[in-house]
Amino acid sequence: MSGLDIIKRYKNYTKNFLGKIFLSILFSLLVAGSTSSIAYLLDPAIEKIFIEKNKTLMLLIPLAIVIAFSTKGFSLYIARSILISVGAEIRKIIQKQLFKSIVSSDLETMDKKHSGKYTAHLTTDVSMIETLVTDTILLMTKDTLTLIGLLSVMFYQNWKLALFALIMIPLASVAAKSLGKRMGKISTQTMETYGNVTTFLLEIFKNHKIIKIFQRENHENQRADNYFEEFKNRTVKIAKVMIRTAPIMETLTGLMIGGLIYFAGSLVMDDQLSINNFFSFLAAMMLAYQPVRSLATLNIGIQQGISAARRILPIIDSELKDKNYRNNIKITNGSIVFENISFKYSNKDLDILKNINLKIEGGKFTALVGHSGAGKTTIMNLIPRFYEPSKGEIKIDDQLIKNFSFDSIRKNISLVSQDTSLFDDTIKNNIKYSDLDASDEEIIQASKLSYCDEFISKMPDGYETIIGENGVRLSGGEKQRLSIARAMLKKSKIILLDEATSSLDSETESKIQKAINTLTEGKTTLVIAHRLSTVINSNRIYVIDDGKVIANGNHYELLKNSELYKNFYEKQITKN
């Protein structure tokens, strides 16, 4: 993303706050005026009070200086306050856009980057852009105006000294430009390291049981030490670049003041400059040090913000656009047809699915069986358009699903997976996630039909019990039943079951199977199962191997016609 593109986006984000920004600029003007007046007032202060000993002005001039300092302080406070609120609003806008883009993106896009990297984008990167917005506007207005005002005082007191002092500004700018480019590169590297640290920490928190059972605490401590060491080195590096301006600016200032005193001394000796003019000029130049330094280092902050923008704006721009968001599919029977479907991931050369043809009859129970990695889950993921096929067409009730909105398709589909996803919230809110408007009666009814009510009634807070991160306080069977209750509440016409009864004891499996029977009654159902006992009574079973349909039929037909299916059956059923 070019700098010009970023500037355009910068304008887009700030255009709704132009009134507040203009008000901040007005107060910045007061800061500049009051700062300049402080330097200017030293001229009459020395001349009228210390030389002429004017008793009237001995009170008025100090009072004017106090007013000037107070005006500067209050104006700076108001200007900063305004821009802090503007920056926070812009940060919120960017975070909302980024979050919306992440949530709306397809699964393949999400799979390319760890959640820790997205977390870093939503926090640190966005904060850098906020700093860019607030500091750039404030520093460029306040310090530029202040510098102009102080230079005016300097030229008013003595134009020869003013020209001499101007040498410092371009020298500081050259140094800052060089440091700014360096800062942009280091900032990108630092954020990549921060993303890696966040990714590592999320993995540790998620897999803490695995770490303990395999006694890998020392191993993870060592990995953590490596990540923290790298992050420390990056942050130290970026901090050192930030403070590298200090010796440059101090040296330049020392040279300027030393040369200025020498030059001013010669002017005083030649009666071309009075002492009061010199002190007023010196005060203006010393006060100009801060805005010159700020403007010199401004490029560093700008480069950090631009670097962050280059990382997150492409993500915002890549939001998955649903071009058919106004076209609503109408599903009655719920029959699903795959016609010559092939699929491969964008980062893979080989097809995962190869010319798949299958028909899932409306209101019937259809199963997919096959070895792990055969492509069963990929077939299922194509129905709600989590992914798009590379070739071929998918129809629901003879309607091409690619011609209809994601929302209208997905509102007719429920998914129950072996990897049950739950939120760190109450049981009630987890069940009603599929229908936020559901009544308590509907939630309880779904819970009873899915056999959740029997364990919920034993919970300390019943339906208001917090279940922990991904339902950590529940057993596998309890989580699975909650997932089924959630699907029941949605009342979808199409049900997708991905290994919904795997890894469960026989008693729990029996309850879940009964719940599934209730859930799928009269619904178009596609199920993936390694346990053939759960799919024997399917209306049709498709045998998938290496991304292809190699056989289909009912259970008895496949025992005769499919060697692979027969082997599955003999291994699972006859040995029990």
C-alpha cells in the first residue's frame, strides 16, 4: 500500500471530525501566540524594570507573563483533550472495521494467520495509528505555529541573529528523516515479533493441560525465554532509535547557542544589539527548541503509524464482500446436489476434492464415510459456503447457492461438530446464540429435547452458570448436548453433523443419538461419522476416498458393492 493511499485513508478517517480538529487548531494558535508573547515580554521586562526601574510596569509585565503561561497551559490542555477524543473515536472506527473484516472473512483467509497476529493488529497496530492521528495533527499545528511565532519574535529583535539560528532547523530535519526511515523498518519487525509472542501465549493458555501431562514446563519456559528475548531486543532497538535524536539535537543546540553568544557579543560590542533585545531573542530561541525537536522527531512517529497502517489496512480492504447479499434463497425441501465439484486451497497445488457428484435428498438422512483426510469435512464446509469450490456447482432445491447471500443460506443450516465451540458465558446464552430472541420457554424445551436439562439442573446457578473458556467446566458429552440444543433452537431445515458422537462413552452416546434423532427428524441431514453404528440406517451413504466418491448406496448395498465400506464395518461392528 503506497503512502498516497494511506494519506487518502487518513483524510477519510478524519473528515467527520473536522470541526473538532479545527477547534484544536484554534487552541494551538493560542498556544503559539502565548509562547511567543512570553519571549517577547522579556524585552520590556529587562528594559523597563531592570534598566529604567519603572514601578508601574514592574507589576504589569510579570502579570502579563503569568497570563501568557496560563493561557499556554490551558490552551494546550484543551487542544490535547480534543484530539485525544478524536483519536479514540478513529481508533474505535478502525477496530470495528478490522474486526468486521476478520469476522466476515472466509475460513481459508482466517486459517492463513494465527489469532495471536490478529490480536496484535487489533490492539498495538491500531494504537499506533491513533497516535499518528493525534500527534500528527497536534504537533504539526501547535509546534509549527509556535515556531513561526517565535521566529517572528527573533526576526523582530534582530534579523541577523534570526538567520543564524535558522541553520538548526534544516540540520535537524535531515537527521530526523534518516531516523524516520530506520524507525519504519524496525517498527514492522517489532510488531511481527509482538504478534509471535501473542501467538505463543495464546497457544500456551489453550494447551496448558497438554503441557502439564507431558511435563513440558521447562521446554515452554525456554521457548518463552527465546520469544521474550527477541521481543526485548526489538523494543530496545526501537527505543534506542527513538532517543538517538537527543544527542543530535543537543549537539546542534549547543553549537547554535555557543555560536549565537559569540555572534551576539560582537553585535553588542558594535552597538547593533541591546542587552534586552538579546535576552528576548535568546528566550525565543530556547523556547523554539521544543517545537523544533518535536517537528524533527515527528517523522519517526509518522513512519511507525504508516508501518502499522500498511499491516492492517489491507486486511480491512480484503473484507469478504457478499455480492449477492440482497438475493435470498428460498428453501422448502432442502435437497442438496453437488455437480462435478472440485476444490483446492489457494496455497495448495493438488485438489482436495476431485469431480464430486452426490445428491442429499430433502428431509432424508445422508452420511459420508471414509478415512481421515479423504475430504468429507471439506464437502460439508462447501454447503454453507465457508469455502467456494474451484470447479462445479452446488444447488439447494435446484438453486445455485453461489447466486444467493451467505446469510440467507446459513440461516437455513445448523452445524454440530465434534469440536464443539462454546463461549465463556452462561449456559443460557450459549444455547440461545443461534436465536438471540428465543424465549426462556424455548430454551428450556430445546434443553430437554437434547438431554441438557438433566445436567443443567445440577449446576449451582442452573442456566445462569458460567461454563468457562470453550466450556472447560463441562464434560465432552455435556458440551456436545449444548451444541445440539443450540442447533435445535435455530430450527434449521438443513442439519450438518460432523463426528457429533465421537469420543463418547456408550451411555452418553446413546443420549446424544436420541437428541440427534429429535434434531434431524424431517430435516435434510448430512452426517460424517467414523462409527458406522450411527449411520447404518441412513437413507444413503457415500464412501469418500482421496477426494472422490467411490461408492454410494444404503448400508446393505455397500456391504456388497464397496470393499472399503465392508472393511470399515468388519473392523468396527463384528469385533464388538
